[in-house]
Amino acid sequence: MVVEDALDAVGRRGVAVARLDETSGQREEWIFDRRTHVFLGERTVQVKKGEGDDGLLTPGTLIYTSAILKRAVVDAMKQPPSQVG
């Protein structure tokens, strides 16, 4: 499914590819810049009333959100990017 207007954790708007978990009623969205298609972040939204403990969440509740703010290329696995001022 496609979400035409999705927001990442810092408020950037993009288009999202989404997957709905029918059991929990949660939709997981991967958000991309509409023009460049760069991955911006992801979020999880409760879109329908779930069952059991998930039934306590109101549809429309934002459960999780993230944003990619910095990207870097490193020479090896587990090597942190250098601190650029």
C-alpha cells in the first residue's frame, strides 16, 4: 500500500510504502522523499482497533517514528563515522 502524505520524526513530508498488520491494526510505513526517493525514516501508526492489549490503542495513535539525519561512508563494519564539524 502507498501512503501519499507521510511525516517522519522531524516533520519532513514524503511518500511511504506501508504494510498493515491485520492482527494488531498497526501500519508500518517506510518514508521516502517524493522527489529524490531518499529514505527519510519510518513510523508505525495504529489505524484500526486491535484485539487484546492492542485494543487499548485508539486508531490514529502514532506508536513509533524515526528520521535519518546523517549518512556516512566508512571503511569497515562497526567503524563509526568521523566527527565532521
